[in-house]
Amino acid sequence: MSKAKVVQTELSEREYERLRQLADEEDISLKEALRRAATAYVESKDRPDPDDPFFTFHDRIDADAAATGDTDAREMDDDLYGDAP
């Protein structure tokens, strides 16, 4: 497991009280509430890798279908993952 990093920040009194209230309602520590908030923030900003074959296989299928006139869904695994070994 990688080493955890300690992060320090400041909250307004209102932010702190609301965070404390939510943490108490969830029966979790303030530290855990902040960790969950940071995780949710990072996950909301994550974007898929545009080079992932899952997001580019339609282009290859469309090009193949245009060239051959075929639209055989059985070849989707080859388009996604390459030829089977």
C-alpha cells in the first residue's frame, strides 16, 4: 500500500459546522468525511482515456463496414481487444 499524504486546509466556521454535522449523522470521523469529499471531488473530475480501445472501436467498425459493407457484431472483440492469441 502506498504511503498516505497528510493535507491541511482551512474551512469557514459555517463549512466546518456543516461538515461536522454531516459526519455525525453518518457516524464517521471528520477525517473520514473529508477523505470522502476529496474522493468524490477527484472522481467527478476524472475523464475516460480517449485512447482506450473501448472508446475508439466504433470508428474502426464504421471504417471497416464502409469498406466491406459488412456490419458483423461478432468481430467486436477483435476490434476492441485485437486478434485472439
